[in-house]
Amino acid sequence: MRTIALQSPEHRNLLDVIDKLRSRGLGKYVDLPEIVVCGDQSAGKSSVLEAISGMTFPTKDNLCTRFPTELILRRHAQNAVKISINPDPERSAEEKAQLRGFSVDTQSSEPDIGTIVEKAKEAMNLSETRKFSTDVLRIELCGPVQPHLTMVDLPGLFRAGNRDQSAEDALIVSKMVRDYVKRPRSIILAVVSAKSDFALQEITEMARELDPHGLRTLGLITKPDTLDSGSDSEAAYIRLAQNQDVFFRLGWHVLKNRDFKMRHASSNERDEAEEAFFSAWPWAALDNKYLGVQSLRPKLSNVLKDQILQHLPSFVQDIDIEITNCRNHLNRLGTARTTPAEQRRYLFQVSRDFTAIMRAAVDGEYNNVFFGSAKTDEGYRKRLRARVQETLTLFAQTVRQRGQNKIIVDSEDEAKLSGRQITRSSYMGEVKDLMRRNRGRELPGTFNPLIIGELFIEQCQPWDGIVADVKSDVLRIVYEVAKTIAEHVAVEETAEGILQVINKAIDSLSDDLDSEFQKLLLPHRTVHPITYNHYLTDTVQKIQEDRRRHKLREGFRMLLGDDEISPVVQNVYMNPSALIAQLEDHTEVDMESYACSLAIDYAEAYYKLASKRLIDDISVLAVECRLISRLPFIFQSDAVFGLDDEETLCLAAESEYSASERRRIQEKLAVLEGSKAELRRHNVHHSPACPSGGSYEDTITEDSTQNLGELEVEDIDSGKMAADQTQDGQVETETHVDSLQNDVPPESYHPDDTGYVFSAQDTVDNLSNTCTPVKKKKKKSKKERVVDDRQCAQRLDLGDVAHQSSHLLGDID
């Protein structure tokens, strides 16, 4: 048989570290791995706590469950009790100080939990009008028989109100329990009373809702002795205990409560009565690991340990994220500012931050955390350059598609025309009239050059509206991004003040932009067409060539009598004279029409050239040069220098809200940084392998690797692991596992919302890869073993071994 021995003191140390962080109040800011004891009122939660801790708890729900209670159990040679209250973060500083000073003198061997609870109620100012509190009572119990375990007991759920508890109270309790249960790192210990149908109990419904796959819920059945022997209800609860009805990954457990006759019985008497009850039919048919408090204690310890190991990497990461958020928030708030010098210094900081982010937005460099993810609408709205590029691209498309007042088409079927379309023949009629009214000394067949300017001015009439739209769109983007940046770098009241300065500067840029727009549009409105770009004649020739090609195709089609000219090679027989005659019929002989057609061609070609120039000029000379490139300079330090003391006070004076918010964030940051320092002090980072900073030397002996179901785990307190001899007594396998903070997880890790998923083969492979065969009668020296460690193909930390072992090798006692 293969035996894996893990260092349980290290696991106990890890639990102690998490409890220290919880006592600091870290749980208010970062979800901690914890066991949450919850259930309906009168479900027997207090009896569960009694059975696990061996202490006597008040059994009336209205006495002991007005607030969350943390029960910290630790094994120690001497009995000890420590009572304290963790105040809610929303409490005032005075109330927090008062609650943190709470203590109760009680016997270390048999503390009076009822008295402790009553005094805690008084300290929290609970009364008939304020019956529930979110402050947390902490009860730390140490003793030689206590398990290493931490649980949070919550008020019992109830639906309808009565004289003592109203319907509003029910909603308060439900919200409190829900807030704890919905945390993804919480283990839900769902206490279900056998006195009523489990499907009707509110905790069952809540657990299914908030943990739909049952991945982090352990069901606990109480009061099984109230079931009638042989009844359908008893059979239903037995199926439930076997995980056959409501499936939970952590399964179900059954606990027998003290009945009224045994209310004064000792813990040993209670355990003996429970053992006798479960030894009788039908409960005797169930595996003992699902029955009684003796198996429940180690099960809960292992469940909590596994949850901590599983979520520790993301837990540490969450602390780092919250620290970053706090520092960013404090940076926005700035230092305390009561004097003009302090206020001006804060404005300098805001100015620097605003200018840096605006420069990044203009340059299109979105590495600053301000910009967020481009995949989100919020992140995209902050990307100034991207939005301006998109707006100008749309502007160019609009000019090309809707910039012409009239669109000339060759079709003569006016029924098919739409919107701004006009047939070429109709348009030529209009142009002929215009040419007659503007005739000068030109020869027949030519046209007055000024006619092109008149045609162009008529065609570009929509440009004013299109340019006005792009101006409005670009300015809207600029105002939005500037406002978002100001709100990011300064507190609300300061952001409102500096936005007035910033918007005033943008208004000035808007005036410059409008002037530039008018200057760029003016030549197209008043000046005769001017260009020295050969694109003009190239375009005219292309237009005429396309028209000639179209006429040739039409001539061939009419000659052949086909609707379409097939692209397939065909033998065609025709009369050459008829072909020539057909082509001659399409030759233009009207000099006025010829001149009109040529003028239209030049006007169309010039429009294309001018529209391209307009798009570039508006984008570069106006939007870029007059607006976008100047944005990083709208709130520089010289703007702060120009403010007098009164203006500085108006902009940067600190409100009472900002002062209290700074104190709150500083307190939160102190908790987070203190917690991180605590983790660092115990060498608990992203890998919980070895809190002491050393290396583990776990000894594994095997006599069969084929049946993982027979693997056992031993819990020893020494630093080295005892090695069991193999069947033949010749060879043992020794494993050395180093603690590496930055180990890369094996390829077989599959992260999901519950942590890492391991296969049985992963465990066998990982363990076997770290094994170095050693002859029993010739053990290597420590130095030689270290060399072998370095030659291992793959290393595992204790967290890896513990996590795999806990799921595949059984519970660690």
C-alpha cells in the first residue's frame, strides 16, 4: 500500500494565517475561504456548533443569531478563549473603536456562550427596533480536543413574521445570508432539519440558486431521531444522505442533536448517544464517514483546507488588485488640502495626470489603466483617436455618397430614378440653358470655362451640412473624453471645477475649428475652379472612354438583336456596312450638345478632385491641426499658475465627503497591505507550499500503484516523513518537493470557476516524476539528495500534493 504523509502543521499554520486576515477585517474587502453555517430557524445550527466545539450554545434562535458569529477552533495543549467583535466598515470611527475594545471575562474551559452573545448584543446596540447587525462576533476556542476549523454561523432564515420578528426582519436576514452564501470562495454548510420536508426549507432553495452545480455545498441533516421508523420520510432522508436526491459534490452528512432529555448531558454522553443511534437500522447501512460528529470534524477541516489551497492564488491576486484600486483612488483624492499651497499642489498633480492621459488618447496609445478594455463600450468611448478616426472615415464615405447635389445616370428611364438622381439627357438640357445664358466669345462646340464653376457650386451644396455634422460629432467626442479623464484624475467636486476650465479651452478650440472649416469651404463656394493636378484630364478622358465603350456595346447589341452580349466566344456573321452605319448613327453631330457634354465631363471630374481635397483638408488642416493636436495643452500647469487663491480654493477645496472617503480608503488600504505583509511573513504567496520557506521532504512508500482507491494519508507532526517498507523490503521511494513561489502549473491543470481540476493520471505522473529510487540499506547523504532534487524532471509544491491528495486519496485526518 502507498502511503503519503503530509505536514499537517503547515496546513494548520495556513488556517491561522487566514484567520488572522479575517480578524483584521479583510473579509469585508476580499472574499475569504470560509465555511458558512446556514439554515432555517430551528434547523439545529446551534446543536451543530455544540457538537463540533464541545461547548454549550444557546438553543433559541432569537438569542444567538442576531449577527454573524465566527467560531475559530484550534487544537492546543491549554484551554483558552478569546472574544472580540469585528465592526462593520460602515460604522463611524468612534463606534469602531468602541466595538474593537469589546471583551468578556469567561472561563477558558467552559465559556458561557449565552452570556457572551447577550453582551455582544448590548455592545452592538441591538434592540426591539434594531434586531440584526452586520458586525461580526469572533469566538476563538483553543483546547486539546478541538479540531482546526473556522466557521461562520449566520442567523436562521424564516419567511413569515410574528410578534418578535417581522417580515422586514426576514428580508434583512435573507439578504445577510445571501451575501455570505453567494461568495464564490464560501463553503455552504446547509443545515436541513429532518422534522420537515427538505425541499420546503429555504436554505435548500438558496443553495441551489447560488451554487447551481453543487460544487461548494455540503448538506447537513439534523434531528434524524424525529423521523418515524420505516416511514417514507425516513427513506427520503436516507436517500438524501446518500447524495441520491439533491446532489452536492461535497455530499451530505447526518448529525443527531441532543433531545430535551439530554439537554444537560456532557459532550461525551452526547457523542455516545449519537453513536448508539447510528449503529441501529436503518442508519447502520450507511457508511460511517457520513454519520456523526466524529467524522464531521475532520471532514470540515479538510473541506476548508482544500478550499484555501484551491483559491489561494486568486485570493492573493484579488488583494493585489484591491491595493492597486485603493492607491488609484487615493491618488485621485490627493493629499489633505486645507491651505492654498496644498490646494495648488493638488491641482498641479491633477493637471499632470490629465495632460498625460489626454496625450495618450491623442496619440492612440491605450496602455494606461484608464482606457480599460477595447472590447467594452466604456473602454471604446475613452479611446479618443479611435473614435475620431471612425468619425472621419464616416465623413469621407458621406462626402462620396451624399456630397453631390445631383447624381447623373445614363439611364433614360425616369421611372427608375430615385432621390437625387437625374438622367444625363435631362441634365444636359439644364446645362444647355445655362450655357446659353453665359455665352461669351467662345466658338461653337466649345464652352465658357466659367460654366464649370457654376455647375460645381451647384453640385457641392450638401457640403456645408456634412461638414457641420462632422464638426458636431468630433466636438462631442472631445467633450466626452475630456470629462471622463477629468473625473478619473480628480475627485467629483474638483472634477466639476476643472471641467469648467477645460470646457472653456475646448470652446476656444471649437471657435478656431469653425473658422478653419469656413476658410476651407470658402474657395469651393466663391472662387472659380483652380487645379494643376493632371488627375482632372485623366478623369475626363476616363469618363469619355467609358461612355464610348458603353455606346459601342449598345451598337453591337442592337446589330445582333440580343439583349445581352455573351462573354462566351461565338461565331458572329454580320454585314460590315450595317455595322459602320450603326456606329455612324451614334456619332455626335450637334456642336452645342458636344460642348454641353464636355462641360459636364469636366465639372464631374473637377468635383471628384475637389471632394478628395475637401476630405483631406477637413481631416488634417481643421480637425487634426486646429483641435486634436492641441488637446494635450488645454489644462497644463500654466493654467494652474494663472489662478488666484480664491479660484484655487473654489476648484480644489476639499469637501467633508472627500476627507471621510480618504480616511475610509486609507483604512481599507492599511488592512489590505497588512494582510499582504502577513502572507509574505509566512511565505504564503501564489503557492502555499511551505510557509516556513524551507523545502519539504515527503517520503512515499508503495507496494502497488494500480489502485488509487487504496491510498491512505497519514497526518504526522514532524518535518520529515516516515517511510513504510515495501513488501519485498528492498526498495523504497523517496520524494523531495521544493517550494517554488513561481512554479508554472502542469499542463494538466484546467482552471475553472472552482479552481484546478486534476485527473488520477495527473497525480500518478506528477508523483512518479519526482521520485528517485534509493536502496534502503544504503541511504544517500543529504547533499546527494539535494543534487537528486535538482535533477527531478518536475517539481510539486505542497499545495499541489495536498490538493490532488485531498480529492483523489481521501480526507486528511
